[in-house]
Amino acid sequence: MNSGQNPEPYPTVPPPASTEPAQHTELPVWPVQATWPAKPTWAQLRARMLPAWFRRTGYKFASLAYPLPFSARISAGHLPPAGPVWFGSVMGTSMVAMLAGLYELRALAIPMLFLNLVLVTYLCLSFTRQCIKDPGVLLQNMSDGAIIPYWGLVAMGLMSTGSSTLIVLPMLGYRLLPAAHAVDIGMWIVGSAIGFISAFGFAGMLMKNNLGRPVPAWGLPLVSPMVTATTSAAMSDGAQGIHMKMFLLTIGVLGFFLAWILGIIVFGVTYEYAWFEKPLPDILATSTFIPLGIIGQSAAAAQVLQSRIGIFMTPDAAEALESIARWYGAILLLIGMPLLLWAMFFSYRAFARKAPFVPGWWAMTFPVGTCSLGALYMGWDVCAAVLFALLGAHWLLCAVASLQALVAQRKLKEPHHEAP
């Protein structure tokens, strides 16, 4: 004992750690002033106002180029090179040219056809150059489950280019009609072959492999046989001989039912998962337009097929087939209207949330164009005109966004030299 001195204090023992979970107060999204004592930054606002599932996807890429216009807000250097994923621009442009030609809008149809041919030529040559430079590019594009569906865009883009050429090019003079027929036949042969191969190949991949959550892009290779059905029936008008006519019509009928059998399964699973399991992230919002492609295209295909097949049938049978085709088209287009409104709402909401640009934005164009084409063949002129106007607005948005994104990516890749 040390008398006369203050005794040493007892050693302090830290209190045991609490076993109760810490109480976290959920911060309100609004008003913001009640959440942070200081003025919040824009990044904090975005982090709290956007859903968590969106922040976990591609939203972080959007913030990398935030000073750019929202339509060009992209991941730095993450736009894909020229290849199958960009053929949505070909499909959308060809649909604008084709419908403008059917409406006899010469001033619009001819420039759009020229742009369509430039796009398809550039994409084909650029992709071929990449494959020659690095053969692994072709192997990846033909084996990657995330890229294979976009070969359906290649097939549809080629066939649609052929159809738009046949409709619009003769506007410059009927002496160009043989050349237009040659382009149409060549595009149909290559596009149909790619379409059937990609449809069967991707269907087999779906059965053998687990490709993750269902997405609407899975239906792209399954819609291409429906385009084959429409173009085959239209090409039968100029076919020489009964055997060639019957061959083209047979190919058209096979494509029609193949697209429906595979498409209704894939799109049914996709809608079920998106509506009842887990919604699509905003970066994939525009892909909700893709199922409309098979609706509009099949409505058009039914009218074209029945008008060509009916000439080989008795009058009563031809009349019955025409009635079935018109009822079929009417029911399909009426079903497509609420799906179109849902796709518009979902996509426009993603734009309001400043979703980053991806080539998938072009999915807003060609499905709307096919619905307009189907309505036009059905004789629903007002509906077809409204959808054509919507197609034009979507095409303009996608064209401007694509140009801004490409320019932005080029600037991001340029070396920055510091000032001395």
C-alpha cells in the first residue's frame, strides 16, 4: 500500500459489445432538406432517388460522362463496334424508307433509302474488316449467348433493306426496277438464311444453356422468320413459273408458323418474368418494344400470304381465308396497343431517369414500323399514319442520340494533353 498517495485507480474494463442490432433510420427520399443537414450533392440526390436495382446495372456508366447531353450519356469507351448489335439502325431506317414509299412521300423515301444503303454497306464492310483483322471477333459473335440474338437484327435488316429498295428505287425511274429486284432477291436469300440459322441455333442454345434472366432481345432471332414470311409472299408476284411461286409461298408459311411457335414461348416467358418476378433495368427499357415486332409483322404477313395463296383456292375457300386473316390481324393489333403503351411508358420513364445510351434504343423503331405496316395492310389508315409518325419521332431520337454518343466516345478516347 502506498500511504499518503492517491491509490491507483482500478483498471477499466470496456463494456461488452451490444448483441442488439444497430438501429438504422431509413432516410426519406423527400423532402431532401430533412435528410442532410448540408446541401446535398447531385450524386447523392441521384443515389437516393433511383431504385437500387437500377444503380446495380448500367447507371454507374452513365455518370462517367455526365457533362454530356443525356442522350449521349454513355460508359466511357463501352459502345460496341460496328456489328450485329447496330443493325437495329438499319432495320429502323429501312422501315421509314419503306413506309414513306408506300405513302408516296418521295422527298422522304429516297433520302432514307440512300441512308439505309449507306448504313448496311458500312456495317457489313466494317464488321468484315474486324473479322479479317481478328478472326476471334467472328467466333465471339457466333458463340456468345448475349450477341447471338442480334443476328436476327442482321437478317431482318437485310430483308427489310431489300423490300425498301424494291419499293423506293423505282421512284427514280422504272429502268431501275430490274436492279431493285436483284437487290431484293439477294437480300432475301442472305437474310432468310441468316434468320433461319439464328432462329434454330438460338432456340437450341436456350434449351441447352442457362443464359440468365429472360430478356426481350431473346426474341430477335425468332421474329426474323416472320419477316421472311412477308417478303417471300411479296416476292412470289414476280416469280417465274408455278413451282417457284409455290416454293416461295411454302417458305413464307413455314416462316410464319416457326416464328409464332418459338416467339410465343420466349416472349411469354419474358413478359411473365418482367411483370411478376423482376422488372427490367432502365438500360434495357427500350427492348420492351421488341415483342411488338412479331405482332405487327405477323399481321402484315397474314394479309400478304392470304392474298397470294387465295388465288390457288376456290372462291369460297379464298373468302374464308381472307376473313380469317383479317380477324387475326385485328385481334393481334388490338392486343398490341396496350403493349405499345406499356413499352412507351417504360422507355420514356427510363429517359426521364437519364438512362445511358445503348444501341438497343433502336428497338423503339422497327417494331413500331411493323405495326404501322400491319395496320396499313389491314386498311386502318388513321392508325397506320399515327404509328408512322411515332416511328419518325423515335427514329429521329435514336439518330440524334447515336450521333451524340459516337462523338462523345470519340472525344473520350482522344488523348488529353496537359498545358505546359
